[in-house]
Amino acid sequence: MTGPSVTADPGCLPVRGDLAHIRLAGLYFVPHYAVPMPRRILPGAVLRVMSRADAEPVRELPAGETFNVLDIAGSWAWGQLGEQGQVGYVALDALETEA
């Protein structure tokens, strides 16, 4: 990586201060890069700004679509809707392993 890293706009790219999607290696400097773990979104899943049930909702997620999980902590997953969608937290019980 050459030059300063770019600051990401929250909610637009799968980048946090400690972790980023592997496709962003070389563009954003973080301690860890993750390969996404695709999960199918179940009906009623909500994307949130933080990993709490009372956190501000970003949007309801479309059932049957893919949520790319980049990190799991407790009962929450952090990741991205599809390959280019919004980023945030989803309750793990609102996701299932894709077949």
C-alpha cells in the first residue's frame, strides 16, 4: 500500500476500523481482512447500525437475498447486502447458511 489510506463513508463500503472485505486490501488499511461468508436472508431480517436489537434500523432486508457476513460477535453478524449493498449488523437468527 502506498500513500495514506482513504476514509470510508459508513454504510457504503464493507470497512470498519478493525476489519474490511478482502477485496479492499491495498485500498484501505485495517488490521484484518475477511473473506465473506454468504448467508441467505430470512423474512423479517433488519439491517442495523449497531449490534443491538434497539439500535437504529437502516432497512428491512429482502428475504432470500444474500448477506455477506464478514464478522460474527455473539448473536450478531456484520457484513454487506450482496456485493454492493448497504453494510451493517444483522441478528444471526435472521440468516441461514446458503445451500
